[in-house]
Amino acid sequence: MPLEALRADITPAGLHYVLIHYDVPFLDESTHALSLEGFDRPLSLTLDELRSRPSVTMPATFECAGNGRALFDARPFSQPWLLEAVGTAEWSGTPLAGVLHDAGVPGGTGELLFTGVDRGVEGGEEQSYERALSLEEAMRDEVLLVYAMNGRALPPQHGGPLRLLVPGWYGMTNVKWLARITALSAPYEGYQNAVAYRLRTDPDERGEPVSRMRVRSLMAPPGIPTFPERERVVPSGQTTLEGRAWSGTAPIERVEVSVDGCERWADAALEPAPSPYAWHRWTFDWTATPGIHEVACRATDADGVTQPLEAEPNLGGYANNAVHRVRVSVTDRPRRISAS
Amino acid sequence: MPLEALRADITPAGLHYVLIHYDVPFLDESTHALSLEGFDRPLSLTLDELRSRPSVTMPATFECAGNGRALFDARPFSQPWLLEAVGTAEWSGTPLAGVLHDAGVPGGTGELLFTGVDRGVEGGEEQSYERALSLEEAMRDEVLLVYAMNGRALPPQHGGPLRLLVPGWYGMTNVKWLARITALSAPYEGYQNAVAYRLRTDPDERGEPVSRMRVRSLMAPPGIPTFPERERVVPSGQTTLEGRAWSGTAPIERVEVSVDGCERWADAALEPAPSPYAWHRWTFDWTATPGIHEVACRATDADGVTQPLEAEPNLGGYANNAVHRVRVSVTDRPRRISAS
């Protein structure tokens, strides 16, 4: 998502970030079905059947666990995201809990395994993309089986015709092209839970699993860009800085802005979020004076957690929620404007 | 566009490539207008007025002039595209020639200048993105003022609410967020025509302008990918290779495939294109044997021009239409398939 799209509450279609482990499958929604296996009453549900169930529409913010990876000094080997792996969509689907209730969760089930259709080779292992989630998290009211995005059928690259939505968690949780849910009585030890998406600083360490999105804010790029470097050029005078803030662990309570390289901070104006699971807009009025400046933003959530100046590195390059710093060149000589 | 989308005639919404010199402007289509300046009867046309004019819907293939740039040995400094900067959409708009007729092109007009709303700094010069096109090319029947893409309002990142479409030309010609057309009596010497988008091997050379798309074919990635390297793993046995071929200079006449590292070539089956300005699908049946193979495709157009094994480099990294080569690892031991 180009960061100028931070100006929109709901990320316009085609601008929401996409991270795809393998290839995009192009599926036929008239024949695709979701099977529930290992339940008291195994089910197979078509898209029509899912759409006829109770429907919820909810704005939710997604962020890739690897967003900011390329900004770690060590540049971990994987998708080299800068800061664009984020977006907010209006997702429509049916609550997962109701489907689980109908299927009957067997006693002793600790986790559910969500399996997508996409296949590839990762860590030397051929696999379908699949992730397990604790039954407790999966039963939360806000967890949905999603079939529409921004009022339209879920597009192929976002998991169409069916994906999981676990608001508040990093993107890898929201399994796309969802084909199967399996009730598990033993902890899942598959690749995407046990090997990938863990916070390690030593390859031999097991590491904590990546889960909910850390508190974060980003700024829409002020002024106009250079091409192709994308440095920012801002006219001197009054300008409004703006951006978004979100957290998967607690509500956002505060956003601050620094215009002097993170020396001093001042409160930004914070607007209500469109849902408990979507980002807040923030704004900050700045009188820009000619010269080079570093502007920055940081958010704090209701647990009192504030974004750090530098995030602790980890081998996977996950969860880099460091303060967003933007270097801007302020000029007091507006040049020729050729378009009105 | 992830190359698996080469399997679709029309690139699904959100998967078509996007190259944006500056930031995406988010414009209000109810107030946006196109002005025609320097004409006999200067006009200002709203979107409603443009939509009430004769309408044409046409599939057309677009490719960025920089597609393949990162595959040149010299890695020219700009957007480091591999091969994904291509797509085909169904564009709807009104023929430009009719609008020009109503405005009255003054005698002595040699070129028209198309100016977008997007602004940035490039080559040290603050500018709106704008490109000139000869009157002769601009008057062609297939040149459109486009307000819809794949049956929906043109999205912001594709130039919404209004862009130029010059089928057959590289992407830079199709000015987005179009705000003004100016009739010029002298050759235009602005940045995007005189400095950028020229084929140079010496910085002091003026160079030939980049114009129509060179003959090219690409292959949808066979088999399944590795993550994150995106190497290809293919099961042994019968497999169908497929892809697309297009040219901005003459109709496609032939596509050939090599499965032995470009030593020998055999004809692929070529399907009709959905329009004279859109790509053709091609297919090729291959019996894959275990081991490492290099498969490749090349197209030939009606002028007898065939894609080269290596394209001649140029400083901008433009128009790299070299043969598409894909290294695949064929295995005869299918591993566990966990999704049905």
C-alpha cells in the first residue's frame, strides 16, 4: 500500500497490501467448499451456505508480520518490506464460532488448524499454507469466515472466495483460500507455527510465536516525492501531518509527533477508529521552516506500551514497530506549477 | 502482476501492474474536469460530459517501459522491475479524436501535451507528470479518454477518474489523472519526452524516444514456487506450459518454446487475441523428466521481428524484451499433499 493511502479510512480496492507465500490460486467459487474435519459432526459448507448464515461487516486493519523488515540493520532474508505492508478493509463474513458450534467441537480440542489451497516449498518442505490457532482465540466473537471485501466478492489475491479473519493478529493468521478446518487435540507442530513466525535471536532457540500486532503508527508522506528515490519535498509554512495508528493488544490512547528528530514530542489530535479492530486517524499541524527536518510519529496503547525508537531485532525480521521517521526537505521557493 | 495471472485473459482487479512516478492523487470525480487549451474552441469537460459521449470498451495490454530493467546486467537506477510490470484490462472511454474534433485542432499543431495532476521532483526538476504525443498518433481511432476499467470506475492508482489510453505504446504514454490537453505548434522538450524514456547508451546522446511495445512473450510460472526465492518445482510427467504474447508494432504471428536452454525451439499453440491491442494466450505440452531444466518462450510478430536472447542494454533500462527463461526443478516424487 503506497503510504499516501493512509489518508483513506478504508484502503481503496487494489491498494491494500498483499503477501502471498506461494502462487495465487484462481478458484471457482461455485464449487469451492470448506470442510470441517475431526469435529463431532463433520461438515462441508459451500459459499452459498456460508453466505446464508448470519453476516457481519467490519473494518479491520491488517499488517504483515514482516512489515518494516528491511529497516532492521541485519536485513533478514525474506520479503524486504519497508513500511507498506498494511491496509484496512471492510470485511464481510460469518462468525466462525457459529460454524464451530454447528460442527460440534470435541472435548479436548486445544487448537484448530486452518488449511489453504495454496501450495509451495518452504524450509525445504512441500506444504499447503496452514496455521493453527488456539480454540480460545478462534471462538472470539470478532473472528470471521470472510467472503467479501469492501462490498465486493473477495478478490483472488486476498484469499477469494474464502479466508479467515482474526482481527488484531498479524496477517499470517488470516489464512487465505481456506479449504479445511481441523480440530486438533495435540499442539500443532507444522512449519508455519513451529518454524516460521517465531521471534528468535538464535537459530537454535524455539522462540515466542508472533501473534497480535504491536502498537504502531505511520505517517502519510508529506509534500511531494522525488522519483525514484521518494524523498519528500514540502513547501514552507503551515502543513498538516497525518497518519494512522493501531494496536492488536489494546486500544490506542495517544499519538505523538516529533519534528526535531525525536528529541521532543507533542500530542497529535486522535480521531475515533471506525471499529475496535481498525486504525485511528491522527493529525498534527506543523509550521515548516526551510531546511532538512526529520518528522516522526509514535503511538501508545491503553496498556501503556509506546513504540520504541528502535525495535529489538530478530532473525525473521518480524514485528518491527519502531517509530516512523520521515526526512523532509522544506523549501520556501515554490517552483513552477504546470497543472492547475 | 504476479505472473500466475498470465493465466487470465483479463487481469483481475488489483493485480494489474502499477507504476506511479509521484504519489497517487485521490481526486473527486464530481469536480474533476479536463481542459483543452490552445485549441480553436477551448473546452472544459466534466466526467459526466465525457461519459455521455460515444463509448468504446476495449481489452488492451499495457507494459511498463522499464519491465525487465533489473535483468539487465548493468541494473540501471530506477524502479527495479523483474518481469511483472504488465497487465491487460478492459478499458472504457470515449475516442479522443472526437473530442479533438469538437475543440478544433489549430493548423500547424504537431503534438499534443497531456498533463496529469500528479506532481513530484525528477531529474532535479519539480513537475507535473506530462507527456507529448504526435497529433497523428493521438488521432488514431483506438486512442481513448478512459474513465472505467474492467466495468468499474477507474481506480485512483490507475489514473482515476480519467486517463489517456494509447494502445500499443509503453505505459508512460497513458497519462493518468489527466487534467489538461494542450495543442502545441513546436516540438515539446519537457522532461518526460526529452530526458526520460529515451534509448541511450551514452549520457550525452539524445537517443531515440521509447514508443511502442516491443514484441514479447511471458510464461506463467510452471508448478509450485519456493518461498521466498520463488524457484519453480514441477512434478514429472505431462504438463502444459502457458503464457501470453503481445507486440505494439505488428500482430503476433508465432510463439515458440524451448525446453533445453534455448538450443532448440518448437511452435506453441497460439490462440486469437481478445482485441487487436491485447495479448494472445499460448500453450505448449511438455513431458517433464526429473532434473533441472530451463524452459523459455519467444514471440515473433508479422514484421518478422523475434525476441532476442539478450536485449541491447541502454542507460534507462527500457524495453528489455529478451526471451523469458525459467529454471525449473522437475521431481518424480510427489510429496505429501495436505490440502485436498
